[in-house]
Amino acid sequence: MFESLNFNFSFYDWLLVFMVTALGTVSAYVKDPQVKAVLATIPIPCGFAYIAVGLPMGTANAISGFMCFLYVHIVRILHYKIKLPIVPSIAAGLAFFVTLGTFLMPRIPNTETSFVCVCIFDLIVGIVVFQKQKYKSGVRYKTPLPVYIKAPAIAGVVSGLMLIKRLMGGFCTSFPMMNSIVSYESRYSLGDQCRQLPLFLIAGPFMFAEMRYLETLLGLNHWIVLLCGYILFAFIYWPLNKELKRRNETNYNRDAK
């Protein structure tokens, strides 16, 4: 077990820690709950984890996107329904992700059929949930802690999560490092975080597929592959996010009456 832990951080590991810490710190000082949720779902950590792992996108990456969706709902249910404090709720959600990921990693086939099927599954779940989910106004909140305390605390959490990178393999790309930070900072508005994840499930499969085939078929450099993936993701995600924001504003105005 311990020999599988990632104690020797590479340059790309540290780069991933820096990026997640920066985004997590920004999320702590942003009041708008949907903006916090957006920071949790834009694939910057996902992309830098892809660079750090050094493996082509595959079935594990596609499955981990759905697992991240389950993670945020586990945290919401434990904290809001079961009344568990937020930190144990986040820990339980992360434990679920790690346990399921380590169990599935040596067992899932990384074939074209399995990859495409999981991508289609993610897309269908994302579309259905996006259309069916209910909307409730979130609570605006930002941390009262000064940045010189908050940023090192977030960096420590992210560095600790990076220890299990090797255990995760391809699941590392959607491991909820950023989502765990945002779950804590959005503990008064976890519904917003849950409503944002279907957008990732819709846009993510297209990004995963493009990145996989640009690398495996064309042999492009990882950074070029990542840039192309980001562009396609943004092209799909941006209008979906505008629609979600419109629905949230409509619901807010309805509640205010």
C-alpha cells in the first residue's frame, strides 16, 4: 500500500498542486455559489492531472467523471440530509471515490468499445439530470480567513491528496481535488455544486474522446492535445453554463415574489 503512494512529486505534480491551490483559493473568496461551482467543474485540474499522469485518455477517465458527480451528491446528502459535519462528509465522499477507483482500475477494460460506451453513458446522464434537476437559490458566502492562512491550508490539503495519485491511475484526472475544496467553501450551497456537475458530464466526454484520438491516432504532443481538449470543452460548456445561469436567475426571481 505505502509503496504505491506518490511521495516523490514530479514537476508536473507540483504544477498541478499550484493550479488547484490557486483555483481553490479564488473559490474561497468568491461569493457567488455558481461561480464557485464553475471553478470546480472547469477542467484545468483535470488537464494538468492528465499531463502529470502521462497516460492517454481512456475508460478510467470517462468513468471518473461520473464518479465525481456521485461524490458531490454523497457530500450533499451526508451534510444536508444526515446532518454530518462538512469535513467528515467530504472525507466520506473522497473515501468512496478512492475505494471505487482502486477497485475498478485493474478490472475495467481499456478498449475502444468500453471507452465509447462510458462516454455515451456520461453524456446521457448529464443531459437527463441537467433537464430534470430542480433549482434553488444558493447562499452567497466567502471565507473570513486572510489569504495567507487560507492559501497554505488549501495547498496542504491538495498536496496530501496528491499522495494517492499512483493508486488512481487514469481515475486521477477527475479525482475531486478541486471539488473537495469547493465542497468546503460551498458548504452553505452544495446544491449549486451538484447542479453544475451535469455540465461536465455533457462536455467532458467530447473532450475525452478528442484528446484520446488526437494522441493515439495522430501522436500529438500532450500539451497540444490538452489545448485542443480545452477549446472543445469550452465550446460546449459555455452555452450550457449560460443556460444554467438563466434558469437559476429565473428561479431566484420566482422565489423572491
